[in-house]
Amino acid sequence: MRIAVTGSIATDHLMTFPGRFTDQLLPDQLDRVSLSFLVDELEIRRGGVAANICFGMGSLGTESILVGSVGDDFADYRSWLERNRVDTASVHVSEVHHTSRFLCTTDQDQNQIASFYAGAMSEARSIELGPVAERVGGLDLVMISANDPDAMLRHTEECRTRGIPFAADPSQQLARMDGADVRRLLDGAAYLFSNEYEKALFEDKTGWSGEEVLSRVGVRVTTLGAKGVVIDRQGEEGLHVPCVPVENVVDPTGVGDAFRSGFLSATAWGLPLERAAQVGSTIAAYTLEAAGGQEYTLGRRAFLDRLAAAYGADAAADVEPHIACPNP
């Protein structure tokens, strides 16, 4: 199964604030907030939604095709991704912009305040999926994740025109898009990904009820943080998959991306939805325990043992024939 992942490719600047953001917010002054947080740590990491997803897929031994736009400072990052089984031949290189930057501060409650500089990502709207599909011999699924909004809309329309199944995952870009564009993004999607807050925002912006959304997508996947994930399909009872226990939470950056990488990998392996969510939740746990979206290392045996501990021996037995982590 050939899966292309479109979306942001960025460098993450991750900072840690030792207090709580909420302690600094005055209820009667919220209309004129002016705050500066003195942070204790700064980690500079490889990131971007699409790149994180592709890295996670490669860590499980699943090949993916990365589609996005970067600056001419991408050479080292490209080498890293290619060493981790990511096809980067369809990444566009800008002649004028730097690769995107994500600047994020996390407090002791794992709340985050972030800014994103688009940079070269603004040129992703010029990328055609047709040549990508032709180069790799066809596409079975296109993941449309957070990106330049015009690029997301263009890729969605092209998938419809070419009859390529697509997954909709606007995540961080959902807040800046209007209802008409959000409806265009999700209508006809094979999969719709969001977290719990974004689920409600989808319905508010589109004006569609939860049932109406389900009538327009194949599978709706909603992550619930520590409460796990819910998978919904029209006319069927929702499926709940609990999360994998984590002893030491280091950084939540990239956890949703890691979940998607596991879910997509298991889908490519032909496993059912419950197993896909379990694989996604297991790799998400590894990401929570690392600083950054691509700083974890998966070992095949350890991954299967952790999955079995959380979901049972049958789950691990179903996954074992497919998983091909570079490490034993």
C-alpha cells in the first residue's frame, strides 16, 4: 500500500516553562495579555507534521512518500529522513524561503503555547500529486495533514478528481479556516483525524452535526489524550481504544503525529481499525517519553512486548508478522 503524506516539514524549537501558564493569566485582563516566560530548557529538533508521521512509519518499517515544501537548508534533514525509510524525492525545495520553524513552550501541566513560521511551506500549494503518483506507480492513500491552507485544499480536490482515497487531518490549521473550506477538506475523506477539541470545532465550523459528519467520511478517528481514542463509523457503535501507560512524560510534541504514523502503518498492513489504533497508541507512548517528535527509538521486540502488555497477546500476534523496526 503506497501512502503519501502531505503537510508541514519544520525545525522545532521546544522550550520548557517550570510554572503554569494559567497562574499568569488574570481573568479581568484577558483582552490585553502581554506576557514573557523565562524558560529553563531549549531543544532544537526535527519536526513538522508530515515529516513526523513519515519518520514514525519508517521506524515501524513502513515506507512512506513525503510531500511538502522546504528551504535549501534541508540537506541534513533529508539525509536523516532517507536513512529512516522515508521517500523524499517529491519534496519541493524553495529558492527564496527557509524551512518552516515551530516555536513551542510547554508548562509543567503539559499545556503549550506555540508559534509557527510558514516560510517555504507557503510554496506547497504549487505541488501537484499527479507526478508523485506517476513516479511511484500509483497512490493508495494520501494523508492531507496540516500545511499551507491552499495546499491542503488543492491536494484534497486533486484526490477527488483523480479518485485517490484521502485522509483529512487539518489539526493546527483548523482554527484559521472558515466553514466552507473545512467542509471541502473533510467531505468524502476515507479517514478524518482530530483531537477531542478539534472534533467539536469541526462541527461548529461546518454547521454539521456529528452524524452528518459521519455520513460524509468513511472513518472518524478522535484522540482523547490520556483517555485513549474513539473510532466512529456511520451506523456502527463507536470503538474505544485506551492509551498505553506512560511512566515519565517528557514532551507532548508530536504525539498525535506518532499516533497517525502507527495507525497508517497498520492500515497499510491490512489490519483492522482496532489494531491500527493500538499500534498508533503504542508508538505515541514512546513519543511522550522523548523530547521532540523524532527522538524516540523503536526496537521490534520491545515494541511488541509493550503492545502485548497494553492490549494482549492476540494484538501482538496480529502485528508481529508486519512490523519491521530497524532495531531488533
